[in-house]
Amino acid sequence: MTFARLWILGCFAAGTFGLAQTGSAGKANVQLKNSPEISSPAGYSHVAVVSGGKMVFLSGQVGLNKQGEMVGKDDFGAQVAQVFSNLKSALAAAGATPNDLIKLNYYVVGLNHDKLIAIRNVRDQFINKEHPPTSTLAGVQALFREDAMIEVEAVAVVP
């Protein structure tokens, strides 16, 4: 029997339903689900169940470009775009794509509604909106550098 992992965001779900992304025999099987007992989320899933495949853990990405310079020091949207570009590059280095994501964790300095909308606008161009990964968003006081406004870490599963 292959291993199975279950991530539940903030709750234990008694029964789950949802659409599944399934692989062929011997490949990863990922089911992204939501419980009928929890409010239906917009843009993410409550549960990811993984059987088989290769798990890929990505370190938190910030708005640093290839030269190590922070983009948009006063432009949150520019940093969000760079973060997702960095995530895409990191996924590619592991043989993965944004469609392989099962978990995103966001850490945002000074989180407010405008920043949430900016994140969603970029994220929705990046993820599989029909099977969105699980997600956690936290407002934080500071990140590792004063000019970093957002950091996103991720988990993917590659068949």
C-alpha cells in the first residue's frame, strides 16, 4: 500500500468530497477536497490527500530577483509577481509545475484587504483554479529583511 498524507486546514473533517486529480498506475494520486461541514473556500481547498509520487518542499520565496535584489521595494504587487515567478522557477528545478502544487503558505507584512486582493490576482494566474492547493495566509510583523513584504512557501507532488 502506498503512503497517504492528509492535510487539514484549521479543522478535522468528518466527511469530505471534491474533485480529484488522479495519475496512472504507479504515479501520484492527489485529491484536493472540501468538507460539506465547513464553509466552501474561494481559491483554495481544505484538504489534500496524496498517494504515491515525489513530494517537493519549496523554501519560502520572496521578491528577490536573480541578482538578489528586492524588486518593488515600495510596490507590494511587484513583490507578489516576483514571488510567484520564483516559485515557478523553483518548481521547474524539481521537475514540477504550478499544477503540481498541493499547499501554499503565505506570510504578509501588514496584511490588509488590498494586499489580499493583489495576492489573489497573481495567484489565480498561477494555480489550477479548478483544483486549487490547500492554503494558509498569515499576517506577520516582519520577515527576514525590512524590504520584504511577502514570503510564500509551497509543497508539490510530482508523479
